[in-house]
Amino acid sequence: MKLLAHSLCALAVVLPLAACLSDSGDDAVSTTPPVTEPPVAEPTPKSISLKMLGRYSAGEFNVSAAEIPAFDAASKRGFIVNALNGVVDVLDMNDPSNPKRIGTIDASTIVTGGQINSVAVHDGLVAVAIQAADKTDPGFAALYKADTLALLGKVGVGALPDMLTFTPDGKTLLVANEGEPSDDYQTDPVGSISIIDVSNPASPSAKVAGFTAWNGKEAELRAKGVRIYGPKASAAQDFEPEYIAVSADGKTAWATLQENNALARIDVAKATVTDILPLGYKDHGLEANALDASDEPAKLNIRTYPGVRGMYLPDAIAAYAAGGKTYLVTANEGDARAWGEDTDAYWAGDATKGFVEEFRVKHLVHASGFARRRGDDLPPQLDALAAGALLNPETFAYCGATAGNPGACRDDDVLGRLQISWTLGYRQDATGKPVKFNAQGAEDPAGDRIMYDHLYAYGGRSFSIWDQDGKLVWDSGAQFERLLASADCKVGPNRDIPCATYFNSGHDEGKGFDSRSDAKGPEPEGVEIGVMGEKTFAFIGLERMGGVMVYDITDPKAPVFMDYFNTRANWEEDPSADNLAKMGDLGPEGLKFVPATKSPTGQPLLIVGHEVSGTTAVYEVTRVLQ
């Protein structure tokens, strides 16, 4: 018995037992607690940078063959939305330097003609957002096992379900139902947030956090700075949730209402939108917010423009905690409503065939009025508003505007090429009707001109940090464009190509120097948060210029730039299906951080889906320790 007792106690070193037999042969319960090693704290890096590790290519150009990535640590699988084929490509990532496709999740098994827009993973549970064949019809959220890809359950959601995310405990799934209108804007479903109990994945149940409570309050919301401007749209129709972030305790969520330049705050447990938070505008007249506003002539020209305001219009949003408070990080892409832009009847003057809010400054304020642009690029809704537009000579005196004359403000190398929204900035009376002026610039009830006191451009060309009430804490201002124009900045997989040579290039063109400056510049779209040790980092994907900006955001009031990495290899040729293999990565869409504790390599990773090149890039996050 003593020999057996010693053997069992020795075995307990490997397989702990609740009790061991004593040397005396009597049964005795051990009062000594088992020895457990404390978890090893992850080191806090002094700085980080990105290094190319691997890539998977769908082999398709400019058809959204790689959009949103997700990762499951247990199965070591990547999940990448392939919108072209209506599937999620499943990648074996045991070796992240060589990801291999091993299967798909197919939307057609849920609804014929469906399209998958987003994917999220939590502890082996994969959720996908599936829009109907007609995007204005209700869609679905479906749940799968990560290791077998078996369908577990599905549930109906709103129209055009887009981004989805789990609460931190994995028990609830939130889906942003964007509810975009039809191309002619004749069908405009409401936007909403589906809040789905997935504690039993085989039988998910959904509640809806909608916006109908805000119907009838449109004037009040507009007065606060919320953009509500779709043709004949109620607030519920006009709000189009784009992306969702959730607090660490899972109780509160925030959704970007991109076109509305606002956030929606959501009580998760009550499935209720509790507030609409306007984000305001950035002043491009300040040096900190300077921008390059023109693509002609092509040159570096980052400067201030008093009277020009940037609409943040954020796409992606992420949440993190600092000092016991929740902060929100947004990628300020900018997005115009442009429905019916490919419909000839719309440009011929039929306002029932669409709605386009973009217009160049040079055409907006031409002294001869709007008629000269009919049949070309004049939105019929603008044509119905007035016969022409003026610039406030007090605001825009710096570029030569006088009463009735825009002066040099409309020159191509000043503001002429800048794309702005004609729906904002003109003077209105207390009822919201335009104040009329005559062609000489004098206020005149019988006049046929409108007066723009400010011009509103798309996107912040930046990322921002907000508090939980939507108040701006910090914005990167002009940092992105200034870095891309600097001699220190290099692009390419080997970091050997001067950024300035291809400043503000498009993601689908070669030799595109300065080509996006008149629109939204580098166009920040995606954002992801990574926590390493005691620091928090933000990864921001630039859709047009490409690449990923990296910042230490541990102190939300004083973020610090860490790195910029852009793995596009060929900048001289126009990308195409024929030369795709040598292009590298084009048009980052979604990003996913994999912490070291969940990484197949034991090192933190960043997975980035590139919608234009159809590639999924895997970067290693290199840490310089304290």
C-alpha cells in the first residue's frame, strides 16, 4: 500500500489529485492547495512596427474578393469575406506565412442570391451577415462552427445587414442593418441594429433597436448638427448604421451613422437606441487641419482653407478603455450619397431616378449659374433649389471672392476641384428654406441664387478619438497627408519607395500622384484596436493610398505615431487582372488584430483584407520592449 500511495502522489505532479493516500495507509485529505503558476504578464512594448509575414490571394481584381477578416484561435483558421462569390473564404493559418484556403461558408444555403457582407468570430462561433438578393429586403445573420463549418442556426435581421460584432462575453451578437435605398431612391428601408441572443446558437433570437422613436424629431436633430437629407426620408429611413463598437462590459454599443455624421448610442440589454450624437465638423482653416484640396495641377499643396469644413463621416469604429472610461476610435473616411449616378435619365433631369449630393466647387459657384451643367453632372435636386450659387465674400475673401463673383476661389489650384456636398453650407431661414440672393450678391427675396457661407468636404482625412458622449478628445488632423508628403515616408514591401512620389494615389491606378486630393485624400476606412501589455494601439487602414497607420493611443489625449506600412509593390502600372500577381496589396478594407496569446506563432499578428487586390495580408507586429 505504501508503494501504491507513493506512486499515486508522484503521479499527482502531472495529474493533480484531490487527495493522496498517507504513508500510514490511512485515507487523508490533503490540506495543501495545488501549486499553480501565475500567468506570465505580456510585456509592454516601447514601440511597435509591422512586418510582412504572409499573403493569400483570391486571384480576383477589383471585385471585393477579400474584405473583412476574422480569426479563430482554437482552429487556427482565418475567415475572409469574399463578396464577389457571396462566400466567406476559410483559411488554414497554422502557418501564417503561407495561408491556404481550405473551405467556404456559402450564403446561397441561407438565401438564393444572397451576399455576405461581414464576419465575426468568438470562441469557435462564426457569425456572418447576409443581405438578400434585393438589398432593400430583410437579410439574415447565420451562425457556424469554426472547426467544422457546420451551420448551427440563423435568424432574420433588417435590410442590408453589414458589420456585425459580438459582445465581450460572446452571448450577444449585434448587427448593423444599413438599410440603403434602392438606386433610384424610391425604396428606402429603415436602418436598425439587430441585437441577437446567441447563447443557444441553434436557436438565436433577435430584438431590434430601431430609430422610429426619432421620427418627427428631424428638425431638432438637424439643429444639433445631424445630417438628415435623403429625399422624403424620415429619420429612421435616413439613418444607415455602418459599424458597431461595444463597451468592455457589454452594456453599451455605439454605431456609426456615416452619411449622417453622427453616432447612435445603444442600450444593449434593452435593445434601444438611447441617443443620437452629432460629431460636428473640422475647420480646415486651422493649420492643424490643413489639406491638399486639388488634383490639378498635380503637386504637393497642403495648406489651410478658411471656410471649408470637413465632415468626419466615419466608417469603422472601435472602443477601448483608458483610465476607467470608454473611448471611441473612428476612421473618418467620408461617404457621399450617390444614387442613380449611372442613370442617364437622372442627369437628364428626372429627380425620381436617384439622388447625388457631390458637386465640384468650380461648378457650384460659376457666375453663369447651374444651367451650363445640365445633362452633365448637375443633380436635378440642386437645379430645383436655385439657378446658381454664390460664395460669401466675407468668408472667402482670402481667395478673391467678392459680391456676386467667386474670384480665384474656383480656380483648379485653389478650391475649384474640391468635391463638396451641395446639401450643406448655404444660408437658410428659421424654417430651413434657402435665403435667396440676386446674381450681384445682394439678398433679394426675388433672387434666384443661394449663398454658401461654408463649404463642406467629405471625410476628415484622419482618425479621431471621442468620449462615450461623442465629444471629440483628439484628432490626427493633417498628420496622415503630411506624413505621406514627407521625405521620411517610404512605401512598398521593402520600404524603399518614396511615399511623396505617389502621394494620395488611387488604389486602382498607377502613377496616380495627387489624384485623390480633390476627393477624400488617403481615405481612412478601417480601424482595429490591439492591446499589448499595458498599452493600447490603433491600426488604421487607408483605403485609397493603401497601407496601415499605427498609433499608440494609450493616452487618448496624446496618441503617438508608431509606423506606416504599405505593401503595394508596383506603383507605376495600372492594376489589372493580368498584372495582379506583381501588384501586392491594394485597398485595405477590414483589419483584425490577433494577440500573441492567440497567435499560431506566439507573436501578435494583424490580418488585413484588401478588396481591390483580393488579397489577405498577414503582418507580424514587431515589438521593441521597454
